[in-house]
Amino acid sequence: DAGVIQSPRHEVTEMGQEVTLRCKPISGHNSLFWYRQTMMRGLELLIYFNNNVPIDDSGMPEDRFSAKMPNASFSTLKIQPSEPRDSAVYFCASTLDRGLATNEKLFFGSGTQLSVL
Amino acid sequence: SQQGEEDPQALSIQEGENATMNCSYKTSINNLQWYRQNSGRGLVHLILIRSNEREKHSGRLRVTLDTSKKSSSLLITASRAADTASYFCATSRNTGNQFYFGTGTSLTVIP
């Protein structure tokens, strides 16, 4: 299996531009997570999907951020408009949720390094 | 925030020594997991300990959990230069499958 695949690996954009980050989870996994990592705040959970449905988006910083999961093999995280403070590494992770709060381990992608100038 | 806190923030040891890092968390948990992150890479799962377990071993890793103190420790024995990485604890609550990560310990093993 190729693991969790994220694209692009690096994104440099100017303030005000729209940014779209992409994630392909491991085949067969039914839960997908988006995290943001910065030196100041560590790893923050942004949003969590289960069976393509957003379950918890309380970590999404503000309305400029949106995430979708149109099918089991693809998710996007969009920032519009982007701001310099959005600069961070964004990780996607997936797992197989067997229910009963089994909390299986997460498999992470390699991340997208976003720089907003 | 549900995030845990790792201690110390940074640790530097000689190859062959043992490395111990600690994690404290805030709420009741279902399980606690430790992950490793090499520079520029994603996190990789190391070990999981459930709330009804007190100690678990995996190779050179030993994890303890004290739910009364809301704390866990990760011990890496006979460290190697290749163990140089950041180590994170992650907790999940009894409801839902959200995973919340601590701030991480940066471990440097000097050859």
C-alpha cells in the first residue's frame, strides 16, 4: 500500500490567494483527519471525517478554512483567502474506525509545507 | 484544548544511554499512543497503551501509564543515533475517535 498521499509537498503563495491541499487516505480506511503543525502551537486537530461525513470541525480556525471529503478516497482542505499566519505544515492522517471508540492508530501522510507570503 | 504536554521539550543523550520522556494530559482517556516524527516527515505510530493497562513493552520501548496522575512515560533503552527524532503522545477520549497530540519532545542521540 502506498500509504496516505498528500499533495502538494510544498506550496508557496501570496496573501489573499486560495490554497487547496489534497489527501488520499489508505484504501479501506474510513476515518480521515486534518492536522496543522507549527512550532508555537504544536499539532492541532482541524477536522475529522468518518465515512466521508465531518464529525468534528471545532478545530477549524475560522471561516476561511473549509474541508470536504466527496468520497472515501479523497479529501481537500481549502484556505480562502490565505494569510501569512496560515503558514504551517498541514498533515492528513487516516485510520480504520471499527466503532466502539477503539481508537486505532493513525497513519500520516508526509505533509504539505505551506508558506503564505 | 485537549492537548497533552511532553516533558522535557528537548533531550540530548549519548548513544547507548536510555531516554525517558513524559506526557501529561487533562481529561479521562480511552487510550494513549506514542508517535515518532523524523525531521520533515509525517508521524509514525510506535505503541498504544489502553487505559486499563499500566505498562507495555515493544522492542526497546517501554511505556507506562498512570491514569490517577494523568501521565505516561516513554522509555527508549540502549538508544541509537537513528532514534534522533521528535516524540509525541496522543490521547483519545472515551467518546469519539479524535486524537489530540502533545507538544513533543525533541530527542538527539549523539553517536
